[in-house]
Amino acid sequence: MINHTRNYLFLLFFISSIFPNFGKNIVQYDEFNWSFIQTKHFNIYYYNLNKDHAELTAYNSEKAYKKIEKLLGWGLSKRSDIFVYSSHNDFQQTNIVDIYLEEGIGGVTELMKNRMVIPFDGSLEEFNHVIYHELVHVFINDGIYGGSLLNMLRTSNLMIPLWMNEGLAEYIANPWDTKSEMWMRDLTLNYNEIINIKSLNGYLAYRGGQSVWRFLTHKWGEEIIAEIFSNIKILGNVNKGLEKSTGISLKELNNQWREYLKLQYWPDIEKRDNILNISRRITNHEKLNNSYNIAPAISPDGSLAAIYSNKGGEFSIYLIDTQDGKFISKIVTGQITSEFEELHILRPGVSWSPSGKKIVFAAKSGKSDALFVADVSKKKIKIKKILSDIEGIYRPVWNPKDNQVAFIGNNGMQSDVYIYNINNQNLTNLTNDKFSDSQVSWTSDGVNLLFVSDRLDNIIPHTSLDVLSLFDYDYSNSDIYKFNITNNEIIRLTNTPFNESYPISVFDNTIAFISDESGINNLYLTKDNFSTYQALTNVQTGITQIDWSSSNQIALTGFYKSGYDVFILSNIKQLFDKNISVPKANWIIKNDVLDLKNNKKYKNDYFYRDFNFSDNSFIDNYLKFDISNEDLLDSLGQHPSFKYKTKFSLDYAGGSFTYDILQGAGQGIGYFMFSDKLGNQRIAFQTSLQIDFKQTDLYLRYSNLEDRINWNIYFYNHAYPTNIYFGDTFYELNYLLNKDLSLSLNYQYPLSKFHRIEWGSNFNYLEKRMQSIDQLTNIDYSKQLRSYKIFQPYFSFVWDNTRDFYIYSVNGLKAKINYSFSPNLKFNNNKTDFEFQKLTIDIRNYKEISYDNKVSFASRIFVGTSWGKNERIFGIGGAGENTFFSNDRNFLNADYIDNVIYADSTETEYEFWSMNNFAYPVRGYNIGEKYGKNAAIINFEFRLPFLMYYVPGIKFLGQLFGVIFVDVGVVWNDDFFSMPDFSNANNWDPTQSTGWIMSYGLGPRFTLFGMPWKLDYAWQYNPYKGKISSRRWYLSIGFDY
């Protein structure tokens, strides 16, 4: 029975991976007609009318290729694919990766096929940065891992640490900038101890890793990059490769890097101001246990500020008191409904109406961005959508005199300055050109606009430019401009080699702004339209996002101890008169660019594959020849386009061997995954490597994710022998063979990121045979004992807006309602054998108690019922279908076996595992401990850290968390609404098949071998007898409910 149960559990585990019960949706809102162009090293894919983005990618990627090839010391072994989306909203619809790409993900390179996926989100500088960054990953995937996940698993045990991988990508994209400077200054100056290299995870892997590479190249020259990776490949070990290249161990490298940081930044303690000493902090991320309190927008009377904060886990917009920072009310929360899917925390903007009764903000809402107005004058806040269907809306600002809202918009082609008139609903694109406009604000009189752009001296709006003109354009610098709306005229206000940002006007020609002139973002003020300007701050880390609090106060976002907070800077007039001097940071003074020393010349022979010279000329074999980019251009200097054609290729192949200790036999399992380049069409195949089809386990799935409706065809043949014995002679082999053949069609229609409807049907053919073979004569005496046919359509509604941490959900709601039925059908003198209806409801709620301490509470209720001629039986009990080890070897309740599977001493359809309806968990009990036509389970879990930090002896387990749980279940056969009375002791009789059961327990949660593990200790509990059973334990692979 153990073996049969595990076969069944394995089947359930496989099916659940294909048809997940929950999970957020990747919604195909738009139809993408893909084409591609080809450069010397890349196939660049684009859709619809966005070829300009592909051409820009082609130029920048080839330029990046030369730099990366030189620094790493190798070229790509084959052509690489780059997929370009025209906005972040479109980027979130990709099927190339299976995760939802949150706002903070600017690009991704996956390892299945080493594909690079990037969005153009309005900024030419950021777009170029992402190209360089992601191409570094393409090179490392190709040079270290063999260019695919399959090759990595076959040939390499190497794993490049995150700090080395992401840090190098940032370093090559841009050796250093004010953002990285801010983070490293903070880590060095504001903590008692500088972080270790091995601890550079998460966002610190980018900033800290970039700093480590900066130190390495400063000390050993940029040729050290190629040398390190060469030695890592040769030695097969990261630490040994580092030591071979530098002559020092990782430990010593860590010590030298930390000394380097001290020399860089400790002298600044006397030269610059701690932001806490020059301003009043009105939020405290350390006390709030969060990291973001940003983008203050001060109300017209100065008493309130609207800010973005993640103090509750999800990002929300709050109203706070500007005097004491008290959080007064929450206006809106993102990430939990489709109406406010994302709040654009990377480009935030909230602004007040002139009356101070309303605010305006932008959010992703469904397929595009939308502009919202919230009436905050009353206790019950009302929010109204006033503008939608624009790809990107960022940093809206309300005119101080009337009902016009200016914002930065991305129409899928470019970013521009827009004005929306709330009264007449008129939308105007003011700039309408290829240049990147990034921030906008009104002058104090409400007549003109201030905005930030990379347009240099291109001050004529609505200028049409060919994409070729952007190839050698310097868009790395941002200046401040004024837009005279009356004359439709752009005036350049700053012309410096520095980056100016966040201009705000309070009166006349007085404008506050941020500049990185010193290498650190500081606050400046001009009173004469930038003829002169004066620093107001000289901070150690950096400042961003400012707003006038009054004529003599400015609200700002400051960075301190790895978190952002809102500060009030007072006495602006006195600060202006102080003539504060801001010394340049060391990274500005020193020349970071060293001559690259090539110790050995790298030579690359280019091999071409998947190359199109025309629609009728396709080369799919390797050809050894060189070609220049110029040969690939048409007479207009652009690349010819080719239509995308679906072509499947192998993503993954693997195998394993399983051994049955009861049968004394084993079998090999092979599994294969194929998909097209867009990930829209997929084939998954798994089979036991056994010639005899009668006993071959076979699983096959085809998925089509191209359109709004996703659909899957799924087939499996599950066969397992039982009761093996020899007949009267040694040559007569007899056994029972159970076969379960299933064909399913599944449809999923996502209504939003958070909810979807599903429908489909399953057809199962179940057969039990007596296999009897004379092995000497090879005569087959087999015969069919019984068979069943079942056709089961179903309909489901699924909701999931949860936020996860580690290996379980901590906040939000999951719900699934599933209705299925089996009609009595006749066809070709055949008919189905069952007629029933079944309804299940599964609702799971998660509440985060402490974001900082990672403590949460989970509750769940499951209800199942069935009715009809062949009503189904539910069985409750057990830890779950993914339980593999337990101190009780009888996974399945013996009474369930006798009374359900072998009812009346005759085997029923329940001997086929897919016909059973088990519900979990009620830990401490066997599977099917209670059974009947109605069932309910209630679960409670208190989730908390067990060992938050590594214990040296168990470091391989990673961080340890744990749960304390209570499980309660009930089964009954009467009317659905006649649930047994919880308070009646007779309903707790353990000898009855129906009634109540209850357990409690605890257990750790950890990851091992890249998989989530659960170890549960459970005790049965009868609350009316006060009886507690002996302890049971379960070891499972998988996630908690």
C-alpha cells in the first residue's frame, strides 16, 4: 500500500505543477505581431510598429558587445535573442519567463534559452543601461554555463554568486554613479561594521557588488575581470579562481575592500553633514520596520503630507502630519487589486489640488496606466479614475491655480510632457519627440512648466527625428527646461555636465532643485532663473524628491541606514545666505577609467546559425565566416525585418531512476520540455523508460499562452502493477494491473493579475486487468476484470493577491471555488459510468503581524460536498499529497481501504487513485481518517522565525522558520447544512467514519537542495476527553497552504 500511495502522490504532485490551484496571472491584454531584425551577433525581436526600438537596441547591443567581449575575454558562442517591449506594462505580459515582472524589474535574462527581455520605459539612458547590464548576463550564461540551463546542469557545478554577477553587470553598464555612491556611503558611515562581501544579497548585490568590482579594477586593472573568470572556469571554483587571479583569499579581499571603503568615505564625516543633524525627520523607517517613506507632497496649508510608504508590507499612499509624522489615513494600497495594481514607486508622484481637498496620483490599472483623483476632505475617501489607456503615466502634478494636471507619459514610443484638463477632459502632448522627459512641475503662477530632459539644445517641440539620429546622441545628462505654454516654447535653463532634477518653483524666479554636481545628490536654490545658484545642503548620502513646505521650508526624501524617510529642511533663506560649499566626492575627482591591459589577444571565429538573409534564405547549420554590420543594412541604413515564426526547441531534459523496495524492481524516468522562443507555446513530456506501453507512465501536455485565454491539452497514462505472484509453475507470472488514462482540456481566462476563471473537462478511462503470462511459451492469458469511463466538465473561480515571504504566503487572500459534474452520456453504444455533482470551496487568509520580525498568521477553510446518483466520497486527514516520509508507514487509513476502496468486499472505482477526493491537512491523522459525502477543514498557522540566522553546523539548511498549527476537520453524510455539532462529544468518536477530528503541533520550514521542506510534529487532540495522542511526524516537500 505504501508503494501505491506514493505512486498516487507522485501523480498528484505532477498534475498540480501543471494546473496550479492558485497563483497570480500573466495577462495577455494585447496582441503582439512579432518581427525581428538581425545584427552580427543578435536576433532582435519587436512587435507592431516599434521597429525604432529594435534599431536602437541593435546599435547599442553591438556597441556593448565589443566592450563586454574585451573585458571578459570571450565572445558569444552563438547568436543571442533579444526581445524588446515598448513599455513596462507590455513587458509584464511576456511568457518568456513564468514570473510576474514587478515594477522594480528593469530587464531579465533567462537561462533556458539565454534570452534577454527588456522594456523601453521612456528613458533612453535607462534603456541603454539595461542593455549593457543584461548582456553581461548573456555573456556569463554563455561562457560559464554553456548558454542554457540544460548545458549548465550537464557540464557545470559552478554558481557565480549574486554579488559577482549583478555587480559586474552594473560595473560594465556604468562603472560608478551617484546612486551606488549613496548606498556605499551609507553602508560605510552609518553602520558600526561594514558588510561582508558574502552578505551582499538582494539589492546590495547590485550596489555592493559594483563597489567590489570597482575596487578590484582600481587595484589590479580592468584586465583582472577576464583573468578572474578564466581561472574560475579552469579551476571550477569561484573562491579558488579569485585567489589565483589576485593572489589573496576571499577573506583577505573582503578585508582590503572594507579598508578601501573606509579610506574613501571616513574623511567625509568631518566634511559633510549627517542628514539627521540638519533637518527634522518626520518618518522613521527603523521604527516603522520598513524601507520606503518617499515622495512627500505638502498640502497647500502645510499641515499634511501625502507620501508613499511600505510600512504595512504593500506600497500605499498615506496622509501624515507634517509636525510629528503621525500616519493619519491610508488613501490607497497597491498590489492587492487590479484597479491599483502598482503605484509606480520608482517614479512616484502625488499632488494636491489648489483647494487642498483632493490629490492626484497615477497607478497601473489593468492593461495600462491611469490617473486617479482622491477626495481626502472627508473621512471616507472617494477615488475616481479620470484618465486611462496610456502605457505609462508618471509623476503627475496639479496646477496650483486651476484643474489642469501635468505628467510624464509614455505612449509606447517615447516619453513626453502631457497636460490633462480635468474640466473638459482634453489631453495635450506638449513635447512629442524622441527625447526623454522625466520630471515635471508647475511654476508658482501656474502659467509655465519646469521639466527635466536629455534633449540638450533640441528645444523645438514636436520635432520628428529618425531613429538613426539617436545612435551617437549623448543622453547621459539631464538638464532643467521651462515650457512656455502660451508660446509653445521650450527654454533651456541649465547647461552643465551634471544632472539636475526635481525642479520646484515657489515664487517668482525662485526654484529649488537637486544636482549631483559634487557626486552626491544635494539640494540647491536659484533666485535668478539659474544665472546663479547656491547649495542648501552638503549631506553625506543623498537627497531626492522635494517639495516646498512653505516659503521657508522644503520637504524632501533622504537616505539613511538603508532606508528612505521624509525630512523637513527649515530656514531656507538663512541656508541660502550661508554660501554652503559642497566639496566634490572622491569618485568625481579621481579618474576611474584605466587603460585596459590585454595580456593576450582574443580571437573569435563567428559561427552563424538561425540566420536569415531573406524570407526564403534560411541557414540553420553552422557556417564559418565573418560578416560586418554594414552588410546587414538596407539602403536607408536600417535592418530588414523578418516575420517571427514559431519554432520549438528543447528547454530541458533530464532523467532519474526509481526503485520499488516491495517489488524489487526499478525504472527510469525521462522528462523533456520544449517551447518556442516567445514561450507562448510549450510541450512537456514525461515517461518511464520502459518498452511495454501497458505499464508505461506517460505524461504529455501542450500549452498555448499566446492570447488572453490560455489553454492546455493534457494526457496521461498511469499504470501500476499490484499483487505480483507466480502461478502453479515458476514460469507463470501473475499480477493485477491498474491503468488510468486521462485526456483533459483546460481553459484559463485571467480577468486581471489577481483573479481568473477556469473551465474545461476531463475524460478518464480506468481499467483493472489480471495479467497472466507464461514466460516460457510467451502465451498471454490476461483478461479484463473491470473498467470505468468518466467524463467530468468543471468551472472554477480563482483569486490570489497574496504576498509571499520565504516559502509561504504572509499577507492577502487566496480563494478557489470549483464546481464539477459527471453527466450520464451515451455514445457509440458506450456510456459513462458515473453521474454526480461536486462543489469545493477553498479560502485562505493571511495576515502579517510583524513585517520586520517576519511573523504572520494564516487561516484556511475548506468545504466540499457532492450529490447525485453516484455522489463522491471525501476523505480528510494527513499532512498533504507531497508527504514522503512519516513515522507511521500506513499513509492511508485502513478503514477507508476496507469501507471505500473495498466496499462490501468488492473493489470499487476508488481503487484508482484519481477517483479519490482527499482533503488536507489534518496532521496527526492518516489520509482518509474520516470520510463521507460532505467535508470541511479549518486550519490555523502561526508562522514565525525559528532560527533567523545561520547556525554554523546547519548552514546548508539556510534560514530556518517554523509554524505552530491547529487543524480541525469534520465529515458528515446528512444534508449539507446539517453539520455535526462541534459541542456534542458523540461527534468526536474515533471509531466512526464521520464526525470531528482535531490536532495541533509545530515544525520547522527550510530549503535544502533548492527545494522547500516541511517537518511537522503533530498530536491528535480530543477536546471533550482531553486526550492527547502520541507524537507523529511528517517530512514533506512543498509549500504550506
